[in-house]
Amino acid sequence: MLISTSFLSSDNYPRDLKALNVTDTDLIHVDVMDGKFVKQKSLPFREMKKIGRFTTKRLDVHLMVAKPKKMIKKYVTLNTEYITVHLENEESIEEELEEPYLDQVDLVLLMSVVPGEGGQAFFKETTKRLKQLKKMIQKKNPSVLISVDGGINQETKKQVKEADILVSGSYIIKSSDFQEKITSLR
Ligand code: DX5
Ligand code: ZN
């Protein structure tokens, strides 16, 4: 299992990003929020672009923004491995994930909480949605990876075994031993 560590709940991200350099986290998950798509606001890009001073890891950028196009252009200039955006219609993943999308993406980010805040409880329905998504991917484009984001800890990880990447924030960042928590998620 790959682990992408979110620093959204960090109260000192330069310190925590530096500490994550000496762990084996595969990616750093960057939650970008515009105050429109979600009511919360993250650091603006002019600040976010400086995180390369603190982290040596590749970035997994999660754009919770109303207008992703401009942001994609900005974030590709960083040490970025993945960029994920939200689709407009969130009613049915079957509709969202028709062939055109699955043919064009490397990764699907499945939200297991309401986007916007760290530290929320994992949605139980995620397990079912993940299984449906996995089936679709196997049928249409088996190379697509699945990342699950929100409420992931040592217990909830058991409910998302089909995932390739687990995004975890507060479980890791609020602990005193980042490596131990990361290891417990693999
Ligand atoms: C939620 C964010 C998540 C979140 C993960 O809006 O997209 O990335 O920060 O944090 P935890 O693991 O605390 O749910
Ligand atoms: Zn996220």
C-alpha cells in the first residue's frame, strides 16, 4: 500500500514536512481549497509553491477548487506526481466514471469524508463505492490507481483494501511518531 500524507491538520507545516522527509511516506498530499468549492481556504499558491523548501517528497495535489484549470497549470510546475480534481456531478460514480474519464486518468481519488476538513470520521459507504469503482477500473482501464482520502487510520484501512494509495492526515500528523503510523497503514 502506498501512503500519501496530508499536512492539512498540521499546526506547523514546515516542521512537519521536514520530519516527513525521514519517513518512507510515498507522497505528500497537498489539499488546495479556494473558499468557493469548499468553504475553507488553504494557503494561496504563492505560499504553497515554497513547500519544496521543506519537503523532498513528490506531491499528490488535491484541488478542491471551483476553477481547477488555472491551478493545474501552477501545480504542474512543482515536484508533482498526481493532480486530482473534483467532478461536478457527484451523485453517481457510474455516471462520473464513464469511459472517457477512465481512459484519460492515471488515478481516481475516492473521498471517504466531505471535502474541506481534516479529522473527520470515515464514511462506511466508501467500502461499497470502492468495490464498484474497482470493478469498473478492471473492466475499462486496469492501470488506473485508486486513492482513498479521508478518515484513514489503522482501523478504517481494513475497509479499503482494494485501494492502491491511502491518504492520511490527522492520524499521522497529530501523532508523535510519524513513521510508526505510516507503517501501521501499509
Ligand atoms: C479532506 C481532505 C483530506 C484530509 C485528510 O478535505 O481532502 O485530504 O485532509 O485528513 P484526515 O486523514 O485527517 O481525514
Ligand atoms: Zn485531500
